[in-house]
Amino acid sequence: MDKTSFTAAVERYQDTVYRVALHVLASPQDADDAVQEVFLRLYTAQKEFQGEEHLRRWLLRVTINYCRDILRSPWRKRRASLDELPPQPVFQEPEQEALYQTVMALPENYRIVLVLFYYEELSVREIGKLLDLETSAVTTRLSRARAKLKEQLGEVWQDE
């Protein structure tokens, strides 16, 4: 990948990679580290991409794999609790903050499918390919995640 293509890819997909990493790792600092690592891997990859969508999917797959490696590492298990993390992002409306807190409290397998489906606008089939899951498993996780959100948010919940 030449320097111009790499720079364009970073500018185009940096926010996407950060959002996915933040939702998986639940830490802005770890998400920043993940973004750097993912783009370092892109820069050093000896791979030809067949188009923008292929590049985007490759970046998402590498991001998810890297984040999972971080979550499995022994070092992460010995870290301080989540209560010691800095304050969460500031939101314009209280409903947005409640939704963010509720989504972040979900287990990782539910949280990641929600992020990929709603924020990254991937189809169930595409999410299945990224996560190495059957389409039915992705649908089930989405359904269970929505049910948990509805249960926890109560009156605030609005069906689409």
C-alpha cells in the first residue's frame, strides 16, 4: 500500500475503527491503542484490496480480532476495575447517555453485534462473516441484545 492510499484510508476509517474498538474494549485509552495497532498492521500488510468495501471489512475484522486478543490477555485481567476509569463521554441529551451506559453494560458478544449492526450499518450476513458466526447466531444475539436493552431501559425504549 502506498503512502497516499494509506493516508486516505486512515482519514476515512479512523473513526470507524475507534468506535468499534471503544465498544469492544470499553476504554478510550485502549481504543486509541487499538486504532494505532490496526493501522500499523494495515501499513505493513502486503495485501491488495479489491475496493473500498474490502478494505473496510478487513479493517473491521482486524480491529475485532485485536480487541479480542487484548481482552484475553493476562495483563488485562490484572488491571484496575472499571470504577476507576475516567468519566464517560459527555452527551447532549440524557437519553443518549442512558443508552450508552446500558449498551456498555451488555456482555461483549451482544455489544459488538449492536455496534456493527446499528452504527456501522452492516447486514446480519456481513456481521456473521466478520465474527465467524452463522447468520442465525447473529440474529439471535441481536434479538437478545435488544431484549436486554428494552428490559433495562424500560419506558425510555422506543421500538423502531
